[in-house]
Amino acid sequence: MREYRCTRNALYQHDCTGRHDLRERQGHYIMARNEEEAWQKMAIRYPEEVRAGFTVHEWQGGDVQVIEIKRDKDGNIIEE
């Protein structure tokens, strides 16, 4: 299985930055065997948007580390 980043074309039909720049679109990350299966999974989630279609690109995300930054009442970062 591979991970694919899919976007909904119907949301970006108007004059907006996401119309021509896929980086500006909200992505849905889907595990699938291939692009066609990822597209089909999007069609199941959003059947009313099948006519407008979806973009599907193989995604290679990196390792992401989420950290919490705590601040005191004055807004200063609290070192732990």
C-alpha cells in the first residue's frame, strides 16, 4: 500500500489560489494500492463531486515530530 494525497476539485472551481496551485488545497491522505484505488475511495467519500473529479498524487511524507511549547502568563517560553 502507498499513501496518496487527494484533493477535491469541486471546492476550487472559483477564482482562488487553489484553482491553479495544488499546494494551496486541503489534502486528504489515503492509503491505496494505486492512484485509481485512491480516486475510487475519494468518490465513495464524496459521490456528489465525482463529475468535478479529484487530483491524486503519490505522497512521500517525512517523519514529523510534534512538540508542545509551553508559555507562562507573560508569553515567555517555559524551558523544561
